[in-house]
Amino acid sequence: MSFHSITYEVDDRVATITLNRPDRLNAIDLSMPAEIAAAVELANSDRGVHVIVVSGAGRAFCAGYDLQAFAEIAGTGGTQGAARSEDGAELPWDPMLDFTMMHRNTIDFMSLWRSHKPTIAKVRGYAVAGGSDIALCCDLVVIAEDAMIGYPPARVWGCPTTAMWAYRIGAERAKRMLFTGDLITGREAADIGLVLEAVPPDDLDARVAQIADRVKGVPRNQLMMQKLMVNHAIEAMGLNQTQVLATLFDGITRHTPEGEWFKRRAEEVGFKQAVRERDSGENIAQGWSR
């Protein structure tokens, strides 16, 4: 199978999925979610694979969705859920179309969670916004101490559709992260239990390889049973229902008054400047605040 936005390789019972858009810090494009799911399916169908490692090419794991082009396009055509009539006229935002598109991505990211074979995220640089969704869908996350992880769009224009924050660090710490949209270092992420462990950047490859080597020596059936048991415990807490709500909210965040303000600012001054204003701590879109 050929891939556009990832690479896939297998060596000695370890399948490696590499997010492969290094010039964009491996930002998520239209093909990446489905390609991740396809690669997971390949690994699960391969009796020679016991464990899957997910990494990013270059200096980052994943900088989130590649939103710059979408945000800077004038009109709602730059967002999910926009549609056009047969004559090309832009139609009003359809929340169910938005949900259908984004939930498909959530399902694709969750292939890492549903995989019968263990998944390990190897994180360096940034695992931000949608990039944190990908990492946190993996069973284990090993991160460089100086890496940064978080969900800045929680401030405006986003809600984490996989909703893994509460299940990994509990309600209060999840609220602290999502009320602020702050990024934290890999060391801080390990301290609060968001990830398995943080290691010096130069040791990241070796540490992930060490864990993968230990896992790959376990029979596939044993790995599958242990993973299913733990996953069902989490899913019994309502993970699927929470993801439906989070994905609906993600679409709504892009169409609140503040979301529309952010979109217009991106069109006027560019996406990066709009993000700086969003994250500045000022009372953005003051006239529209609720």
C-alpha cells in the first residue's frame, strides 16, 4: 500500500508508522487520519507484528491540523461542515455534516486505541491540538523532556474530539489543561500522569526501542487480551458517548461568535497572528463575550 502523508515499515515484530510531513511539522492534512487507520489495519493483519510505534518525521511529532489554509480562506468554505449547492453557491453550515466529517477522523485516530496490538507514541518537539489527539490515542506515550504537548484551540475554535484528557489525568487536571489551552513540557506531562514517561531527547529513540523490544516478546494473544481488558474498563466509563459530544462541540466552537471572530481575524491578519491574539490572555472579541 502506498501512502501520501505517512510511512509504514516493519522490522523484527515492530511496525513503525511515521507521520511524514516534516516541512509542516507533520500537521494533519486530509489524507493523514485515514492513512493512520489503514496502517494500523495492515499491522493488525500481519502475524509478524506484535507492537506498533507511532512517530513523527523531523523535529516534531505533530503540530495539529494544518488549519492555516482553511482559516485564511474567506467565508465558511474554510471550515468543516461547509457545503455548496449545484451552482456553487455557499450553503449555511451544517452541524451534522461537520460531525460526520470530524467523527470520521476521530474514528481513524482511535484505530490506535482499538488496535489489537499495543501502540506506543514516540513524541519529540510538538504534540499539539490534533497532534495530541493522535498521541493520546496510543496505549503508551513516551515523550522527550523538552517536548511540548497541549490543546491550544480549547481557547477558541476547537474541542479535543477524542476526549482522552479526562480519562488519562482525571477531571480536575483535564479542566486545567482545557480551560487554559496551555502547553506543558514532556517532563510536566509525565509528572501529572498524562504520558508514561519523559526522557532526555537524546535517549528517546533508545527508550522507545527498549519498551517495544520488551513488548514484542509477548505472544500476540496475551497482548490482545490484556489490552481488551483495560480498554473495556475505560470504555465502560462512557468514552464513546463523550467522543460524540466532544466532536459535536468541536464543530460548534468554530461557529460561536468568538469562533467567527477568530476566523475573520485569520482572514484579515493571517492565521499565525490570529493564534497569537487568541492565546495572548486578552479578552478577545470583547464585544461578543458571553
